[in-house]
Amino acid sequence: MNEAAGVVWVGVGATVVMDGWSWILKGLGVPTLDYALVGRWAGHLARGRFAHAGIGRSAPIRGEAALGWAIHYAVGIAFAALLVAMWGTGWLHEPRLLPALAVGVATVVVPLFVMQPAMGAGFAASRTPTPLKSCLRSAATHAVFGLGMYLAGVLWQAW
């Protein structure tokens, strides 16, 4: 039970750190993901539609913003569970930066090769105006998530 609570703590903490990063980027005028669109995609997925030409042009789903944010945090917890599954529960007692960063950066495959194509942006943002910039921004955000897992792990261990 203690390990499960640690995984939830690390996942939520890392997601909060990532959201702080996104908030800073948005303040600098850098476009960031609108999690309501994730909720819209999930709502359509539940109705049997996986891919969209452009999720922003698809019909809105009732409660899409709340659904999108819930999915965002659930995925953060799932990625923390992946970290602990790969490095063992000992990581929660002795967090190390490199495993957290490695998992954080590796998780960028989900948006690049699942979410972006499904939402109409193409594989690795190939249908966006600046694919390389979008990919690098995604990689940086997921590295920040990895750093967040480490920081949350340190706080968990200290607690």
C-alpha cells in the first residue's frame, strides 16, 4: 500500500511540475496543449472514433475539459508506475535522477506516435507548421516531467 501511495504521489507531483513548466511556456507565448482536446479525443474514442483530421474541429464532448485533465493526471500516475516497475520499489526509497529522466524522456513516444496522429497533427507533429520545434518542445516537456518524478520521489522519501 505504501508503494502504491508513493507511485500516486510521484505521478501527481511530476504532473504538477510539468504543468508549472507549461504555465511558464504559455506565459512566454509558447503554445501548449489544451487538455480539453484530450478529453474531446477520449470522448470520441469511447464512441468508437480513434483518429481525427483535426481534433479542434471535431464536435465538443460534454465535460471534455475535466475529462482531459483527469486523463492527464492518470497518465502521469501510470508513467510513475512504469518508472517503479522498471527500477523497482527501491527507487521510491532512494530516488535517482537518471532513471526518472530516462523514463520521462522515453514517454514522449506517446504524444509523438499515438496522441498527435490520433488528434490530426500527424506522426511526430508532421502536419504542424513547425514539426521539429513541436517535437523538441514535447521532448523538453517530458524531460521536465522526468525531473518532476525525481523531485517528487525525493519529497516522498524525505517524508
